[in-house]
Amino acid sequence: MIATFLAYLADFSIFIPVVVAIIRKEGFATNVYRLIGIYCFLILLRNMTTLIMNQLDVYNIYIYNWHNLLGFTVIAIIYSLVVKNYYFKFFAWTCILIVTTTAFIDYPTLLDVKTRNFNQFSYNVSGFLTIILTLFYFYQLLQSLYVSNLTQYPLFWFSAGILFYYAGTLFSYLFIETTFNSSVELRQQYWVIDAILSIVLSIFLGISIWFIKPPDNFC
């Protein structure tokens, strides 16, 4: 009962940043902030599409698989734009190539609309690389010291939410898979963790968008 409630709450929590984006729409004047908006839209599209498909008893796992691939691509492009280091930009685009390649190794989970399986490789690979990209961005942010107040910097909240979500889901998934692989009941706990972290991500995305300002007023 609680797990079901959390699942629905997680699905609808994405409306937090969406509503904030509507209120603060004048801030989406740069490519980076537009991509943050696109990332939120992708989550909204996934959540609402899979929710409706689930109610209609229609296969929807491939939607999650495509969202993981597209969502990671958007994240990597965001960091390739905000970090000026040439080698990091090359690394970010290489990560996109790696995740795309690993995703298509298990191509039936992307092309078969009736698949019952999550992509075998891309979730772990994209999660690990997202953590690396985010940590490197935080390192560059602290090294440069060009932001006077981190708590009012949109990309700080965006990156914090991304790091919480991907680190939490990746390590909990690996722990459950390697420790409780034979227990269906315990493996279901992963989805409770995923739902909670999804809510946290939505809140952080909402805060991030709230602090987006037009370029002329943005430090």
C-alpha cells in the first residue's frame, strides 16, 4: 500500500518543477537552462505515458529504457556546455557514445514494444558515468569560485538532485541485485527507494528552475 502510494507520488512529483518552469518561463533564455527544461519534460512524458499505459495494461518497459538513454544524453550535453575544459567536453560526448553503444547491445529492450526487461547494460553504465560527470562538475565549480552563492545557483541544485538520484538508485540496485537476487520481496524494496529519490529529484529540479534568471541578471 505504501509502496503504491509512493510510486504514484513519485510520478506526479515531476509537476513540481513543471509548475515552477511555467512561473519562471522568462529564465529559459540559454541553451543550458532550456536543456534542464527538456530534461524535466522527458521525465513528465515518461511518467504520464507509462502511468496511462500501465492502467491500460499495455507494455511500457521500453519507454523506461529509451528515457534512460535520452535523459543521460541531455545531462551529458548540459555538463559539456557548462564546463569549459576541452578534455571534459570530449569525455562528456564520449560518455554519450558509450551509453548509446551499451544500450543497443541489448537492442530488443529498445525496439521490442512488448519487452518485459529493462536494458541489461545502459542503466548501470549511465548511472556510473552520470556520477562521474556530476562529481567532476562540482570539483570544477569549487575550484573556479565564480559563483558567489551556491544556494542560489540553478546548476548547483540540478547537479545535487542528479547526484542524489543516480548515486542512490545505482548503489541500491547493485546491492540488492548482488545480495538479495533470489528474493523478489526484497528486490521490490529497490522501487521504494527509487520512488523516494525521484521525489527528492523533482524537488531539487523545482528549486533549480526557481533560481533561473534571465542572462542579464544572472551572476
